[in-house]
Amino acid sequence: MKTDYSNYIYFYKQFSTSSGYYEACDYLSFQDDRWQGIEKYIDLIGCAISDTKKRLSKTKILMADMGCGAYGWLQRYFSESANKIICIDSNKDALNQIGSLKNPLAETIQDNAFSLGKIFSLGHKFDFVYCGFNVYEGFVDNFLKLTAPDGCIFLMKPKIGDDLILRSLVRNYDILPRYKEIAKITAALEKDAEIKYREEIFSWKFENESTDKLLAAMSVVCLGEQILMNREQYEIAVDFVKLRTSNDTVLMSQTFALWQAVKKDN
């Protein structure tokens, strides 16, 4: 496993731009069939959508993809179930990439999930609200207000995983508050929704990949903010990756917290 700090810096500069961030996300999650079990995650979302359509007696529903990023889960996989999908993100570059897919059912709106002022101004009540990877407790009240009675809120938040362990090693990240926030998200949803909570473990495989490229992408996406690791942090990270490497393949895993919340008809 060859590594070189200057090579790491080269890849970091590539990924640390606004558009490069989404390149790093794609590299870490989706390229080369990296995500082991992605079909199961897609199926979990699909089952929640199917349950929602049955509950509402609708064949097409109004969906919101909160913090859609450049990937856009709902418009990518579930357009056949939608009469419209509103893709919301605070990053214009991400929305431009969603727009480039030219899905006639997808509308992009630049807004912040903590406030969602533009979304509230539309007056919509959504049948299905999705938010994955970056959900916070401060989002939940807005999501509940925007969801129609008997509509569904589907949320995912990484609970623990190799990316968070690396963050704790190089940035002294305290994982306990994340566990507490997951409990707060559950409590906030329970105010106005019936919840099914579950946890799933997934893994990502990096075969014959540059360790420096992997660490550069993780520096941009996985450390809480974009951090160019100094040489000491870099050496710690290299040792961390070595422990997860076998036969030139790095295997990273993560445990997701998942909520399927049905809005009460008060």
C-alpha cells in the first residue's frame, strides 16, 4: 500500500471545491458498485413509498427530497410513484446537477432545511418527505409541518461507522452527542407521528484504489468539515486504513439509524 502525503494533498485540492465535494461523495459512495447492499436501502425507501400510496389511496404522490445533494434519491429511483418531486438543497451546484438530468417531474429549490422559508411559501403538504445522510433534530418540526396527514417522513442518519471513527481519531470527535441526537430525533417525531425505527449495517468496498485519494475524499466529506490533515493526522489515517485493508481491498462499514414516521391525522 503506497502512500505519499504530497499525493494526498493533490487529491484534496481536487475534491475541496464546491463541485469537487460532490465528486468526492460519488467516489466514496457510488462509483464501481462500492456500496454493498445499496439495493436493500433503495428497497426500504421503496417500501415506505408503497405503504404511503396504499394508505392515501393514491397512485402518484407529492414528494420532497430534503438536502437532495447531487444524487437525488427520489428522482433517481422513484419518479414512477410521483406526480412531482421537489428537490431541496442549500448548494446551488448540487441543484444544477439535479437539473441537468432533465427529469420533468423534478423541481429544484435552493433552501435551508433549518428554515425552509421558500418551501413553506408554496403552501404544499407533502405525502412523502425524504432526508438521508445529513438529517438533524432541528429539521424535524419543519418536516412534520410540511407533511400531510397519513403522509410519511423517511429519515436516515449514520449512527456509527469507520468514517466517524476516523473523525474521532484525527479530530477528537465525540460520538456520544450523535447518539443523543438520534434519540432527540425520535422524540421529536413522536410528537406528531407513529414511528418505525430500525438500524442497518452497510459496507463500501475500495478495490485497488489509491489510499491517498480515499483519504482526501474522506477529508472533504467525512470529518465534519473540509479538513486538510497535517502530516501527523495523515499518518494516523493511513494506519487506520491499513487495518481495514486485505488483498488490496479496503472495506469500510457504517451503521444507519432509519426512521419511517407516519404523520398522525390530528
